[in-house]
Amino acid sequence: MLAHFTRHRKAAVSKLGLILGCACVLGLSLPVSGSSQTLPEPLQQAWRQTGLTTNDVSVVVKELNGPVLFSINPEVPRNPASVMKMVTTWAALSELGPDYQWRTAFFYDGVPVPDAQGSLPKPIYLKASGDPFMQVEELWALLRELRLRGVKNLTEVVVDRSIFGPVAIDPGAFDAAPDRPYNASPDAMMVGLGAVRLSFQPDYLARKWIPVVDPPVRGIRVQGEVAWSDAVCPGSPRVSTQVFPSASGAVVVQVDGTAAGSCGEFSVYRLAMNQPAYFDAVFRLLWRELGGTLGRGIRQGETPPGASLFVWHDSETLSDMIRHVNKYSNNVMARTLLLTLAAESGAYGATPEAGARIALDLLRRQGIDTRGWVIDNGSGLSRDGRLTAAGLVQMLDTAWNSPLMPEFMSSLAIAGVDGTVRRRLRNDEARGMAHLKTGTLRDTRAIAGYVLGESGRRYALVSMVNGNRTGAMRSFDDALIRWLSTQ
């Protein structure tokens, strides 16, 4: 039952996160730079419908191991939004290898043998590894290993986050939405991506919604009410939240909105505490449920040299991790991958800046032109990140010719099938023919990846647009993918 629950919860949590210019008149043949060809007629029509100018966009389409079909502004650095995750995951896969794992472990300064009452007289040290996707169930399993070894009473737990430097961010700094999971701060000892689930369960007799906090940690309470509607389920419920501290010290999640009873139970995920506080609360909850006691509490510190390894948890492999990052565009996991790159390089106290330098150096050694690139935090949730379409197509070509190609390509969402493009191109010939990564910000729209044509040839494409009317580019991008799939 636990295994079934774990798979269900992981599938749900991995989807968190699922969360131009002026109009102009173009001729029938749009000349493009980097190629003597023009856009094919079906794309000419799709382009005209966008109302965008070529100054707003960068597009490169290249046959893998073959010629560039056409390109527009290939060398102009643009904000790629979440397409940046392709760079972070490829750099991590190249540097760390597909079988890399994160080990979260308990250490003890001495011989870790509990007395007859199950007590350890000294503090126990929890050495964090920066696991990007440790779930509540996995922390429960790790604590259960302590109980299986006879440990019941802990005097003190010292959490060692020294693998990373000072990496905490203000979750509200990017867009003033500090409770949204996509804004989660990275942390070396992150659990459940730092987000609490609010499950709204229907009471059909009373015609009301019952909110349940999961996990049911102390210090979080729900206030307000989601109104009940008798309408036929119109789709996702409209629920707004606001998180704020109360006078008692508890965190209050104020909810409002309306949901149709015919939709059934639904959930929303929110950041209610900072990462250390949330981990502290979840740890105490799970340890208490396992029958354990905790004396002096939990604090931050470092593991003493020579401490004995006691029990541990090894994460999923990196090849599995990057599927969560790319298919569901998980920001905090991407940030953590970049920090792990820095940590594994030997740069004690890893930072995003160190991780970005390492990634860029690696890509340059692979022959990729990174001029104008700014990786920033590695997630694409940034106003400063920059890539060029030409350089990114080079990276896609390099990945295609690498022994790591299957792992990298399988991390991308499949058009019309899964991830962030499961609803795109689902009813036409392009369904299942493209492996893609999308990116969207207020003033950015981007897509990149691989498309398989009817001829058996495969193509790399990159499309980025920055400006005021970026949404207009989506129809062109879909037309481009559809056209490539017929080649």
C-alpha cells in the first residue's frame, strides 16, 4: 500500500510546477538569415498570422548531422524561460553521469548503539546531499531505519547543509507570489519540494468543502472557505490563497474561491513555510508517528570528522531526476542540479554562480558556442538568463551524437502525450513525433527540442520570442513542429 501511495504522490508532486513587438505586413516569402531558403508557404501563412516582426524572434531549424534549414537571428541572446532547464540537465548529465545519486545519511560521533531504552546519548547528524526530489515517504523510510536499529529517543538532531553555500532565496522576489511552488527556494535538505498539499474533500450532504493539510504538520492551519457550486464540472476549481503568520505564531493559509461539487476532490500545493522550517515540522511529525521522541530539538551544524555512517537513503538516479525537471518544468529541482554541479566540482559551499561557470566551461569544451549566454540560476525563472538559438541547436546536435542521448531525449516532454506539451498537437500528425521543452514568462515564449519527420530524418529546433505579444508565437511554433513532422 505504501509503495502504491508513494507512486501516486510522486506523480502528483512532480507536476507541481506545471505550474511582441508591433504588427507588420510581410511578403509571401520571408527571407531568413543563415540560409538561402525561405520559409515554406505553410509557415509563411502561420508567421503572418502572428503579427510579429523578425526583430522579436530567434528561430533555428537544423537537420541533425545535416544542414540548417532556416534561421532567424540565430546569434541574438534572448531570455529562454524554462528552456534553460535543457542546458542545466544536459550539463549535469554530461558531468555527473546518468547513474549519479544523492545520499542523505545519518552519522553518529561514536559507536551508534542505543541503550536498553532506545536512547542515543549524543546528537545524531543528518548530512544533507541536496537531493532534489526527496519525498515525505522517503524521509519516513529513512527514519524507520533508525527505529529498526533500536533507536527511539534522540537527544538532538543536527542538520548538516554545508554541501551548499548560502543559497536561500526570497520566494516572493520574482513575481510577488511567495506561496507558489514554482518559486520554492533551493535547500540542501529539501523534502516534498518544500510544498504542502491542501486537499479539498467534498461533503456532499452538507454541500461544503473540507480542507485537509497534507502532511498534517503542526503550525499550519487553513482559514476561510471555498464555496460549493452545483454546476457541471467546468474544469479546474478557481481557488485563491494567501499565506501569512498569525499572532499565535502559526502559519495561516487563507483560502477563497468556488469549486463545483461534481468535480470531486481536488488539491492545491502551496509554500507555507521556508525550507528549513518545513523540514523541521515534517521530521517531527514523522518521528512522532514512528513512536520516537526528540529531546533538545533540531538545529543546523556540521558533521564531525570521523563520525560513523549509521543509516542512509539513496535517491533516484540522475537520469530519472531530469525527467521530472524537463517534462514537468520543475524550477527548484533545476536550481538544485546546478548547485550539485558546483558541489561535485570540489567548490565547497556551492553557489548558483559557481554552478553556472562549471556548466558553461563544460559546454565550451564540447564545442558549443556559448557567447552571450547567461545561465543565472539554471531554472529559467529569471529576467537575466540568456541563450542564443544557434548555440542551443549546437547543444541539441551534440547531445544527439552522445552516448547519453537516450537519457537526455527521454527527459523531454512528448508532444500530445505527456509533460508540459501533453495538450499540444494531440489531434494531428505531429502527436508523439516531437520531444520538446517549453518556456513561458510574462514577456517570453520559447520551445526547443527534436522532431521526427516522416522520412525518418530528425530535426533540432529552437524558437524564442521576447517582447509584449509572445503568446502570438505559439501558433507558429505548432505549425513549425507540424510541418517538420511531415518532412
